[in-house]
Amino acid sequence: MKQSSDEALKTVKSEDKIFIHSVVAAPQELIRALVKRADELKNVQIFHMHTEGKAEYAKSEYAKSFTPNVFFVGQNLREAVQSGRANYIPIFVSEIPALFRKKTIQLDVALLSVSPPDKHGYCSLGTSVDISLAALETAKTVIAQVNKFMPRTLGDGLIHISKIHHVVEFDEPIPETADHINTPEEKEIGRFIAELIEDGSTLQLGIGAIPNAVLTLLNNHKDLGIHTEMFSDGLIPLVEKGVITGKFKNHFAGEIVSSFVMGSRKLYDFIDDNPLVVMMDSSFVNDTHIIKKNPKVVAINSAIEIDLTGQVCADSIGSNLYSGVGGQMDFIRGASLSEGGKPIIALPSITKKGVSKIVPFLKQGAGVVTTRSHVHYIVTEYGVANLYGQNLKKRAKELIKIAHPSHRETLEKSAFELFKGNY
């Protein structure tokens, strides 16, 4: 049933559990209409991953009306989470769809953004299938913003318009991410990682500057495949040059498999109605058993800090929550089990303020996302440390080698104390 956004959002009641479509697919017009009803609503629980755009419902003046619960802390929710108005749910992305399907979280309403229906009546979840498909399948009421700017993608995200209870036709450009100019340090990290990637590898690319820096250095590689939680613009030139062929993949050979994208309008046009790109449910894309069946999986992920034993903190700065678990462990483990796979954690050696990211101990309250028993390759602009199968003393030595030179002496002293002089 076609309605205005204000009419459609009258469906929402106090105490409801609402899902908001992920990343750049967050339906901005529906969110605005929801916030308009703040004075009428109490204790509405909102669930989502990272979203782009405004998140007005997280403002302090709406705290009695809306409580956000996020599986990944994006920039627009960071202050609300850190101040306690919003909640963070730590969970692997591969397992979030099951929260909805098993009714651990029973959704009342799903707010989605979809492409216009084709001649057969099928819309697409577009840029984000991820956990959003499970929300669509299980929510009691589905409200969708039909937006001509949303690309029509193929794979799991095609839904018939009859499955949508309230249709709101409202066109507006979806958020784009700004171009990032890589720093010399990011370029050097990218170079080290590119050297680890063999022809015929299957790549997973995390969010951030470093994965894109890697992609710019793969022009001479051959027959790379993509099975990744997300990707951005950096992939397009490699497809156009024939570097990415997916020839050796064992699942969806020849195709790019992902669960969401974020980037520029060029990226959204690239995925629009493109049979090369298959957008899938996160429970499939991030399934370790699926990932490991592809050859030479190279998983590239980032971290906030790493201690001298190899524990990786990637979701918080001490006790201040900053991002989330995401799909890091799904792909670290999948790459580890893949024949010839290489799980990689990449990060600059220091922060912008000159603080070492390789530390004797993680900060109090820091979350361990990748454990020291799962970690393999650590890469900074100073080189590569392979910790796999190494004892704690050897790990410390390898990590200190790739730490920033100004911090190595301090780290050496800490290692000496940590191992009681037997270092």
C-alpha cells in the first residue's frame, strides 16, 4: 500500500522493536518520519549495524522515546553509545541474522530502502543485503522507502513488492563516502600486503583506507577472486583491467560475492543490475565453512591496538566503544582454514598523536576481537610479523621489529619485564 512516510510510520507503537537498513541503505525519509513521532512514543528499541547519514533518534532529547541497539558502532552513534544512551551488542556478523530468525530478537517493524520494482514487481535491497534480509523475513511489518537512487542488485536481496506492507515512494541520493588520499604509511602497509597476495587468491577487504591502498597495488596480479563482507570503489579498476576474474573460486566462480557496499555514485552504478556482483546474506558470506572452501583466502582487517602476545583489540579504545566485532573473526578464521590462506591484521605503527599501537598490554577495558590463538600476520609500515605457531617471546620480538622506532626501546623493556628477564 502506497503511503506518505508520516502515514506509514503511524504503524510504530511504543515498546516496538525496529530494524533500520544497514550502512548507506538506511532509509533517511523513514527515519525522519519516525523522529517526528518522538513525543508520541516511549521506549522504542532500534536495532541496526553501522548506518550512514543522520541518526537523530540517538539525540539526548529523544532518550525516553528511542533506545538504539547497535551491532557495530558507526560515527553517528559513537557519542550516544559512549554516553550510555545507546547500547552495543558484540556479535559476529555471521550470527546476527540468526538473532532475528530464531526470534532471539523479535522485530516488530523493519525500515528498509529498496530499488523501484521491475516489470515483474521485484525490488532490490540494493547496497545492503547483509543482516537486512533476515530482518525483512522476520519483522511483523515491513515499511520500505522506494528510491530510484538505490541500485538494483542481484543475489539474495530481490523481494517482491507484495512482501512490503507499506510503500513510501521518496527519491533522494544515497550517502557517498569521500575519496581518501592514502598517507605514506598506508601506502607502505599496502605494499607489504600486496606482496603477500599470490595470483589466484580470494580477497576479503575490511573497511578503511588500507584495503583500498592494497587494491591500488594489485594491477600486475592475475585471476584474483572476491568473497568479502563489503567492498568499495577500489575494486572497479581491477575488474576493468581483468585482474579480478574469480576463476579459481570454488563458490560463485567468476562472480564478486559481498553483503554490502559503500562508496561513490560510480560504485552504485557499477553494481546496478550487474550480474558479476552477487549480494548475499551475511550468514552465508561470513560463514567460516564457506570462506575456507575458496583458495588462498587473504583476509585484510584492521585494529586499534595489539599487545606483545598478539591479542588484537579492534572495537574499543580502552572501555570507550569505537566500532565493533564486525566480520573480522569470521574471515580471520576462514582465511586460516583456507588452503594457502593468509589472515592479516594491518595498522599504522602509531596514532596521529604518536602513541604506539603495539603495546605491552591492552588498555583496561579493551575488547579482544581476534585472540592471540587466531592471529597470523600483523603488518605495519615497518614490515610483516608472522605470529602463527610462535611462542610468546618470539611474538614479542617480531612485533617490536615492526613497531615505530621511537617506541621499540620501551617495548623491549616491557618485554623483558613481562618475561621476567628470560627474553
